[in-house]
Amino acid sequence: MSIGGIENGNAKPFKVFIGYDPREDLAYEVCRYSMVKRSSIPLEIHPIVQSELRQKGLYWRERGKLESTEFSFSRFLTPHLAGFEGWAMFVDCDFLYVDDIKRLVDMIDDKYAAMCVHHDYAPKETTKMDGAVQTVYPRKNWSSMVLYNCGHPKNKILTPHVVNTETGAFLHRFQWLNDDEIGSIPFAWNFLVGHNKFVEGDDTTYPKAIHYTLGGPWFDQWKNVEFGDLWENEVDEYTKLASKKSE
């Protein structure tokens, strides 16, 4: 039996695609490091780099004024990049993993075409990150961390042509899928800083993957964000390790 690309008795690396933006290079590196560090299963991690996708002829749409990152739409190429086979995950680079991703992979259910946290998120802020325009729309942040059943017939619609030509509403609202084809994941795996709350005594509310959706400590104006100290500790550890490897 195959579970999320991990075959029993023959562990295949679980594919993870992380959105990459040059403005958030360090965020990407720390996200990747935090995930690998805590994972008890092998991972195959790929950054989704817009410039590389353009060179390969996989991405050509012009960037819109409301796109806050370079991977606002390229994220939907995940099933294509995974060869439309098995399960794979897309995640924004502004995440910090504080638990073993195996626990997330274990939730995979083949009856779904995709699985994500079903946020009900309507931010009041008008800007985010380093001054990017904040937008509000149905199913906001659902697409920021998605487990894709890449071989599901419905997901084969996500060709480069569709990803480059379809509307933001069609893609970010998962309009190629029926509601019952989108499985739900506990919010702790996409804990929106400034929105989700940890309740003392209720371990199910403590974040397993922290999403600094409004802006993380790598931006000067978000140095004091909630859970920012955890990211700062992680980046210190990553930087020291990277320094040792370069010596």
C-alpha cells in the first residue's frame, strides 16, 4: 500500500514543493531546514522558482498587482511538477515546522483530490509582509499549504496552460474540484499567526506548522510577531550549521 508516496517496506521520499521568492530567501531556507530537521521520513524538497519555470516554458503569465509573492500562481503547478503521480505537498515559504511532517502525511486519504486546512480567514489589515496589498476572498489561505493527490483525475486539469491562463478565483478557490473532494486538515498544521489561537490546556490548538502569513521576523516591521522567537532560534541554528558546512 502506498501512503503519500511512502511505500511500506520501501520508503520513497515524500515530495514537497516550497514556494520561493528572492525577497524571502532566508525564510525559504529556514522553512526547509525546520521541516527536514524534524522529519522521520525521507523528503524530496524542491523550491518553486519562477525564473526557472519561465526558462523551462512552464510559466509565462504576467505578474498581477495583487500578487504578493512570485509563487502566487506557480504553486498550482505542483501536481504537474510531481509528474501527476502519488501525493505531494505545496507550502508557502513563510512556514516554520515545529513537528514531524510524518504526522501530516499519515492523515492522507486517497478518496480526496486535495487536502488542506479549511480556514475561515478575513484579515482586517490592508497590507502585509513588506507592504504588499492584503486581499480578502473566499477560501483565503487554503492554497498556502496543500496536500495534492497528484494522480487524481481531477488534478490533471492543472496543466501549465491552465495555471497560466485561469483566474485567481478558479485556482485559489479550488473551483476545479467539488467540495467533497477537498479533505480537511487540523488548523495546527497551518497555524495562521494573528488569527488562530493557542488555548492553554488544549494541545490540539498548539501549532505544528507556524504560518507567518502577515509577515515574519525576516521583515524588519515584523520582528516582534507572535512565535517570532521560535523562528529566530531556528534561523540562528540554521546559520551556524550553514557556516560550519562552508568552512
